[in-house]
Amino acid sequence: MTGTSAGQTGLVVRIPEAEPAVGQWRERLDPVAREGVPAHVTVLFPFLPASAIDEGVLTALGEVFGRHRSFQAGFERCGRFPGLLYLAPEPDAPFRRLTEAVVERWPETPPYGGKYGDPVPHLTVAQRLDDAALLEKAEADITSRLPFTAQVSSVDLVAHDGTRWQHRRSFPLAP
């Protein structure tokens, strides 16, 4: 959710259980944390422009997510992409199914604009960082605070207002 502008939206699963392990690092090393985004696993970014989200879209999102059951995800390890440190959810298949369901309904919204072939569900801790020593330090500290489990029971629609990300709506998963 980097390089955002006013009117962009995303669909995310908040993971409040992650905050004790990653909160201080995200605040320091993840720009979107400073823009109001809590620890999360992205379901889809970017989604539709905020100006295109009306009651019909909100109703459809509720229907799409309501067909998926809530689930638990464990976070036991860190992973890396170039310049990025993340936590890997296990299992990741339920997150993938949520993404696939949204893209099936709105095929014009491929994950990350189609930039990556098969996006990997992850909880970003640090991004756009080329300081290997700092990444190592963060990873060692976070690893010492793992594992934890999160209950996933909803997906949130967030929108960027030009400065910060704002929560727009939560969509419950089936119990």
C-alpha cells in the first residue's frame, strides 16, 4: 500500500494480535503504519477508486466476504522480499481465497495492479529498506516474540484521503 494517492482503496484483514511483536518496528520502518494502517494482511490493493464505491459495491463486498468462514492464522516466522520484512501467515490459503473471490467479482482490480504474478499473503513489518543490519535486528527481535495466533473474522475497506488511511467499512466473514 505504498505510493498511494487520495482516493485509493484497499481491502485488509487487521491483525491486532501482531502489534506486541511488530508495532514498534512497523511504526519505525513501514510508512503506511505512520499513515494510520494497523498491522494487517492485505486482501487486495489497490481496489476500486473511492469515488466508484457506492452502496451497490458495499453490498457486493458484504456478499463476497460473507461466503467465507472465519478462520485462525498462525504467525511463526518472518520472510523477506527485496527491501521488505514480513510475517508469514499459516495457513495462507484462506487469505488467497479471499483475494481470489474479490478479483473474480472485480477482475479489473488485480492484486498490486498485476505487478506480481502470484502475490504472497503477508503482514509487512518493514518496506523500502536497504539497511541489511537493521532488517536483521528487527527480524531477530520479532522472531523472539513469535509465535502468535490471530482470529480472522472480518475484512476492512480502507481509503486514502491524501494524507492518511481511513477505515470505511468492515465486512464480517461467516462464523
